[in-house]
Amino acid sequence: MKTLAPLALALTVSMPAFAQENGSSTVGGGFANVAPALEAYTNITIIGDLWQRKGLTPRDRSIVTVSAMIARGHTANLAAELERALANGVTAVEISEIVTHLAFYAGLGTAQMTAPIVEDVFAAHNVSAADLPGLDVDYLKQDAESEATRVQSVAGLLGDAAPSLAEFTTDPLFSEIWLRPGLAPRDRSLVTVTSLIALGQTAQLAGHLNRALQNGLTGEEAGEVVAHLAFYTGWPTGFSAGPVVREVLQSRSE
């Protein structure tokens, strides 16, 4: 590790300006006076290796990181990651849609906790509510066959046990939220898969991973999401999700 110290220093010094202004690295540094080894691993392994890997674009990695932080309520470094997301090509509209989407998949409280931080970042970029989509949008066209399959699956899962849940799952979740144009279906699936892995909710992962693959996510990208999240939400979440991803990919190749 001693031979890598100059690299760690170089990576820290070369961090984007927005990270320095926030007083921490964009991936959650600030460990130098508490856990120097962790500071080195953060700079060398996460910044210098993980974020440079080709399996996901920097934009995708930002979507995954921001989504995981929101889903888990890890807000300490969220502002810096939002800045990096904007720098990596994620738009303010897409961030707004991610917050809305995750209110359904990680709970309203996560959105309430996140909103003030997002608002501050938006204000720094002169983004106001007038620049963001409201309820009235031109929804994307729904695939009738896919939706019928989903409704049948929900009926099989719930039966008559929770009719209100089945109703709200159809409207507004799948008839409105999933069809909002501010976030492409592939990216919306990426956000959903991320939240399920981050929260350890593997029971729903296979179905949503299949949807993600149908929406354009590749198997390689799915595997890289698991690896990326191991750093941001813990190794156990990666090893809980990994076998599910393997089974889905295998079943689709048969």
C-alpha cells in the first residue's frame, strides 16, 4: 500500500472543484484523520478503479450511486454525488424523476429526507420548479401485453389479501410513474434494480431485472451494478443480489 500512496494523494488533489468546496471527496472521503487506510482505499480502489471500469458509463454509475444513497438515506455525501451526477450528464429533470420514483420504491420518507439537499444543489445551478416536470406530462405508451402479464403476476402474489395495494400498483405506479417521460425506461429500471439491491429486497429483484433487460440494460451492466453497490451498500447486498442476477441471466440464455 505504501507504493500506492502517491497515487492516493494525486487522486485526492485532482478531485473536482465541487468536491473540494463541500470539504470531502465525491465518494465519501474525509477519513484521513479517522481511518487513513479507508481514505486510501476510497481514493485508490473506488475512485481510481471502480469508477474507471468500462462495464458502466460514468453517467450510469452516478445514477446508481445517487439512487442507492437516496434509497438508504445516506445523505451525508449526497450533495457531492448530485454534483458529480450533473457533471456526468444526468439532468436536473432526471434527478427530479429519480426522487419521485424512489418515493414509491424506498418510501416517501426517503424523498422527504432527500428533497432539501436536492433543492440546494438545484439552486446552485439555477434550477427552479418551473424547470421541472409536474403531474401533467405526455406519458409514454404502455405495452399492453407486458402490463397484462404484470397484473396477472400481482394477482397471483396477492390474491384477495391486499386489493388496495394491487390497485395502487396499477394506478399510479405502473400507469403513470413508470410512463413518465423525464426518465427513460431503461434508466428507470436501473434506478429500481439499484433500490431493490440497496435495500436487500431480493424477492422482487428477478422480475424487475427481467424488465430492466427488456428495457435495454445489458447483462454485463447488471453485473457491474452489483459490484458497484457492494462498495456503496455493503458486500452482503452484493452477494444477496449476485445469485439472483446469475439465475436471471442464465434463464434468458437458455
